[in-house]
Amino acid sequence: MNDSKMKIRVQKFGNFLSSMVLPNIGAFIAWGLITALFIPTGFFPNENLGTLVGPMVTYMLPLLIGYTGGRLIYDQRGGVVGTIATMGVIVGAPDTPMFLGAMIMGPLGAYVIKKFDQLIEGKVRTGFEMLVNNFSAGILGGALAIFAFLGIGPAVSSFTSVLVSGVDWLLDAGLLPLTSILIEPAKILFLNNAINHGVLTPIGLEQVQQTGKSILFLLEANPGPGLGVLLGFMLFGKGIAKQSAPGAAIIHFFGGIHEIYFPYVLMKPMLLLAVIFGGMSGVFTLVLMGGGLVAPASPGSILAIAAVTPPESMAYLANFAAVFVATAVSFAISAIVLKSSKQTDEDMEEATKKMEQMKGKKSSISREITSPAGAANGVFPSNVQKIVFACDAGMGSSAMGASLLRKKVKEAGLGVAVSNTAISTIPADSQIVITQEKLTPRAENKVPDAYHISVDNFLSSPEYDKLIDRLQNGGTGDQHELAEESEAAVPHNPEDDQLLLEENVFIGQKFRTKEDAIRFAGQALVNAGYVEESYVNEMLKREEITTTYMGNNVAIPHGTEEAKKSVINSGFTVVQVPNGVDFNGESAKMIFGIAGKDGTHLEILSGIAVICAEQDNVDQLVNAKTAKELMAIINSN
């Protein structure tokens, strides 16, 4: 039990680090490119442009991380105070890049201002709110900056000294492969230059005077461990991390900017094992084959390594073998970590929910985002009359979510209208808007005065319990009138029986990727005469916007809003995949391809949503042996 709790805490910590670093990968790449190109040892040395490198790594990157960490805890206000606090730790230790300090002070600053706001909530006289908000942020932020300057900065510097001393001791003891236990984690904390140029290079230069080469120049500069991690993300990563990994790998391997892969390891601390064992295997290969360099490889690219390798064939073989072995070992471990993980591109709260779901625990609404107006200070709207589910096209996930919540509302005796729509057509008078988390910012821009709720699993009925409780406690509008409107949101269509036909049900399918599964479902819609050929590509585009995985092993791929013009008639295809196919880390075993025109598909979609909200029902569908049996299960509910 204790081990399980510890594992969950480590996962939470890792995903919180990921949430601070991932949004800023673009900044890391920009800094890496400028460094690789314009530093004195870069490809195009330029003294003027090279002056960008220092301020970017000293100020820009830590401040971005501090702001992001603060925003995660307490939105914009937390981000501002977290940034102020981070500036204190940057100035407090100017010789060390304060990424670690930013990861401490950003969230801490946000936490302090959040607790202060909770303490004074309801106690500030009307008209003084802005004054109190501004001065409290300034005073607390300033105090935290001083604390960071005097305390956290020196503490991080001391931690750096301990790591450097540890590496020095391992070198003196002749335990070269074991140096990776300290060197690789120290690199991730951006202490690579301190270790490489502060410890390894001076000793290595002395060895060169005696033997003509030194293995020490490759202890930190070996690009293999980092390349293995980036290759792992290229093949097994998710979302932004997967998309950016190829570019980062090129910058890292050929440009020699190792810092570019550090954020990827911070996303998943278990990857420290990959770089440690990759580094150890590389050093062991160097010792075994007698590798080494005649000078430091700076930057640590494969090109720089080749340039300072002694002019003898065995030296080239040994050095390149060390890079290859380190890459292979690091990649193998990274693949295991990433394949066994489902949180590589998710923030802490989303990862926590998914872990709870996998353990069969009750889920809750993932997070509630309050906009600057309307729902300011997290005030739940009173006299709720209209709830709107919104997705990109308004024909799939939002319709299923609305169906489930509508059922909940009716069972609770609440007269609240629940409807669904595309984000672009959200009514201006919507009071509560529910979207998938990645779509929430678009919904906020469309209706900033609404109260916004983000969910990640439209099929998990318990997610709506919190909202129902708040509606019951908060009161609603005219019960009779709104109940009629809610019932009217999904009109009965006498042609519904023609939307889901037995010949469009496919049993026992297997797919290598979700794209293959989506193409199959889309082509089935084309063959059935529901859509034009162009609709299939729009289904793939819709999946790129945000996943159509709904939870409970169910996915509902459908087209974008633009794709509606490609729909000839409403219809469904049902694809059973007993072994499942990966949808962004989740296994989809029932895939419902959807084509919706003028809302005529909503009643059947509503029925499917209610059925699939129960995992037992989904399991029955997955175990059905024939299309007729599967249809019978759907029609019996």
C-alpha cells in the first residue's frame, strides 16, 4: 500500500514537472538553435548574436518556467507572483541556471497568493478589491523574491557544489562508469557546463599532456543518452512531445546542444534511468575499447566529437561505438518507460484522473476554469437555465456528453436545458459551457462571460455528479418550461432506424494505429453513402485537434465543423476491435464512426452514450460474436 502511494506521488510530481516544462519547449528550441549557430564554437560564430545565449538561459527560460508553474497552481495571478519570486532566485545565484529554483519558487509563489486570497475572501469592502489584489500580489511577491534571493538561490548553489564534488570523488576512485549516476541527473538540472568545464575538462587536459587523449572529455559530452530519449519520444511519445522530438534530436545530435533534451526527461523523471544507464554503458564501452578525445567536444555534437578524435581508426571506432551503445541502451529503457506510461503529454490533474480511472476509482470533473468576467473569483452562476456542451464540430463528443448530463438533470428533477453545439456557434447567453480540456481556451474566447468546465472523459457519468450537486444547491429557473426545452433538445426522428444498420457493423477488426482505424470507419461511411470521400480526411484532422476517445474503451471519430458540407445523410458505422487500438495512450475497443446532418443523428447518439456510460455494456459489445448480436445489445438498452 505504501509503495502504491509512493508510486502515485512520484507520478504526480513527474507530471507536474511536465506541465511546467512542456508549454515552453518552443523557447528551449529557440535558445538551442541560437546557441548551436552563434556561440564561438558554433556553426556560424557571431559575437553579436551570441550575446543572446546568456540572457536567454539565465533569465528567459527560468522566468517562463516559474510563470507556468505559478499559473498551474493559481491561473494568471499565480503566474505573476510566481514570476516575481523566480526573479529572486535567479539573481540570488547568477552563476547557475535557475531552472530548479524556478520549479520551486513559481508554484510556491502561486500557492502563497492563493492561500492569502482564500483567507481574505469576503472580507474586503466593496470598491477596494482591485487595490487589495494589486498590493497583496506586489507585497507577497516581493517578500518571496527576497526569500528566494537569500535562501533558495544559495541552497541550489550548494546542491550544485555537492554534485560536482561527488563527480570529482568518483573520478579519483577510478569508478568511471559510475560517474553517470551523478553526471546524467546533474545535466538534467542544467549543471552540465559546471561539471564538464569545471571538473572534467581541466583533468582531461592534464591527461592529454601525458597520453595524447582523455576519456573524460566524453563523460558528459556523449550525445547517446539524450538521443536515445528523443528517439523514444519520436516513436512512443504523445502530442507536442512527440511532434517536437525529431527537431530536438537533430539539434541535439548534430548541433551538440544537450540542454534541448533535458525538458523531455523532466516530463517523466523515470527517464533518468534511461540516461544514467545509457551514460554508464557508453563509458564502459570507452574504457573497454580505449576511446577518448584530444580536446573537449564543445558543443557536444557527433561532428565535434569526430573533429577532436585522435587520427587513428580504433579511436574512431571506440568513440562512435560508445555513442551508439549509449543511444541503444537509453532508447530501450525510454521505450519501456514511455510504452508503460499514459501521462507523457498530460498535466498533473489529467494524469491523476486517468490513474484513478484505471484503478476503478470515482472520477471528478477535471478542472473548472473561471473566466475574468461572469464567473470571476470562481463564483458559480446562480439561477442556471442553460448548459451547453461544445466540441469542434458539435456532432460527436459534445452530443454524447449532453445526452448523459441531460439524463442526470432529468433524474435529479432539475429544469435546466442541456444542449450541444460547435464551439463556433456557442450561444452568447450560455451560462455553463462544458468542453474537452484542450478546447476550453477556444470556448472561453467565444463566450468569456460563461462559467467554463473542462472534462477529459465525456462517458464517465460520475464526472457530472459535482455539477448536479451544485445545481441542486444553487437553484434553477422555471422548472416546467426548462424541462420541456431540455427534452426538446433531442427531437425524435422516425428515420432513426435507418441510421445504424447491421451491414455497417464490423466485428473482430484489428488496426496498427488509430489513423488506420479512423480511415476504416470513415471509408465505411463513404461506402454506405453517408458522406463524400473528403470526409475521411476531415475525420483525421478532427483527431489532430483533440482526441475523440470518450472513455470506457469507446472512441467516436467524426469530421470537423468544416466537414459538415461533406455529409450527405446522417449515419453511423460501428467497428469492434477486441484487442483495442491506441488512442493517445488509451485503448479503444468500440469505434463509432459518425456522420451528422441537421441533428438527425442525435437520438441514436444519445442512446449510444447512455449504453457506453456503463463499462459492463461496453464489455458486452466488445464480446459480441456477430453484427446481429451487437445490434441486439444496442437495441435492448
